[in-house]
Amino acid sequence: MATTIIGVGQIGSGLARDLVNGGESVVLAARDPSNAQALARELGDRATAAPVREAIAAAGVVVLAIWLDQCRELMPQIADLLADKVIV
């Protein structure tokens, strides 16, 4: 099962690189989808980009690599998808 990383800034992109280099699959999501798509292309076959809700549905682990204010805004929109997921 893949790890979803929401946010592809310094922390999210660094984590994605480390996971892919370690042989793990990642699904990337970002406010600007083109940023997630660009990083996924850079990382290769183990990385894909998807809208936030699709990315969460595809993963067992969800990493929120976003600012706290963004997290507060996003949580009500995704709370229904988080059951049985590991949230970081």
C-alpha cells in the first residue's frame, strides 16, 4: 500500500524522495496539482499524483506536510476518508 503525502514543499518532497529511494510507493497531492505532478514525474514509477481525496483513498498512511492553518481548513473536507488510516 502506498503512502500519501499531502503537500509537496520542502518537507513533503523530501519525504517523498526518501520513501521512493527506499523502494516505497507514494501518492502526491497538493493545492496546485501541477506541483504534485511535476514531483511525481521527477521521482519516477513509484510516485503518482492525484487529487487529495483520491490520494487518501489510495493509501494506508497519510502524511500531512502542510501548514497548521491549511490542515484546519482541509480536515473537514477529508475526515470521512481517514478511518483506518495512519495519519502523520
